[in-house]
Amino acid sequence: MKENELKKNLSEMSVMDLLKYCEKEIETLRIGKKFGVRDLFKGHQWNDLTKGTRLKLGIMFLEFANSGEGKRYIEFVEKTSSSQNEFKRIKPEPVPQNDEFEDF
């Protein structure tokens, strides 16, 4: 999707699609980089979202960060003085392998 198309469509995306967008943006961050959800959006994109959408996305992102998949490569750091959650990009942990069939 081109940048202009993304700008137009961002405010029309569902919260789940926005979460997937955030997941892709995290992959571009260097290991050790601290960030807030709003930092994953370029320019004024974050402000183009409604307050309700930003709140829902923030809650879902925190749940994602504390879940199995998110926990592999991001961690919660702290809640800032402006009540924003801060996260850190960490080195991805390897996906656990199922050793059940190793003897075959």
C-alpha cells in the first residue's frame, strides 16, 4: 500500500487491522529501542485516529505485548507521566519446537 493510500485509509481501518499495522512497524525498530504506540505511526497519522480508536488500540496493544506472540519481541517498560505505555523492542526469542516427533 502506498503512503498516500495508507494516510487515507488509516482512519477507516479496524482496530485489529491497526494492531497488525503496529506489529509490522515494530519489526523495523532496532533492538533496545523504547517506543509508545503513537511512535509506530508517521507524522499526524496518530492524531487522525479518533480518541476512542486510540484508546482501544492502546489497550489491545498492551494485551498483545503481554501475550505469547508479543512477549517474544517486545516488553512493557513503564507508564509515562502522561499515562502513555512505553515498550521496548527486544531480541526475538526462538519459537519453541515441538520435540514430540523427533524420534521418527
